[in-house]
Amino acid sequence: MGGEVELGHVKAAVVRYCAELERMPAETRLRLAAGLREELDPLLAKALDGAMAEASGRGWGLRRIGDAAGLSHEKVRYRLAGSAGRSS
């Protein structure tokens, strides 16, 4: 439950940030939105890959992981293979 509460706070902060962006000129908004994505994408990918690796280690199948992560089982297979290669 705690993770869902924290997620709500993070989402609210991003919504507030994006609302602030709407008041800025397009050039500034583009730069800042791209910067936010550049910062968050690797963090989210690492968290997702770690959770998928843990689920796989606990015996979850690719389809079950994919359903939970909103990905195809083939994408899960690809990401698990990639994260295993990076951790070696």
C-alpha cells in the first residue's frame, strides 16, 4: 500500500510540474520536458528491469511478468536478456 501512496505523490508532483510548463514558451517547455524525460526514463527502466528480474527469479513466467508490466512476453524476454547482460 505504501508504494501506491508514494506513487500518487510522485504523479501529483509531475502533474504540477507539467502544469507549470504549460505557462512557459514552447522552446523552454520543450527543453524542460525533454530534460525531465531524460532524467526519469533511465530510472524507471532500471526499476522495471529489476522488478522483472526479481519476478523471473521467483518463477514467474514471461507472460505473467508482461501482464503485470504492461509489456508483451517477447519484450520481457528481450529486457531480461539485456539486464542479465549488463549485470554480468
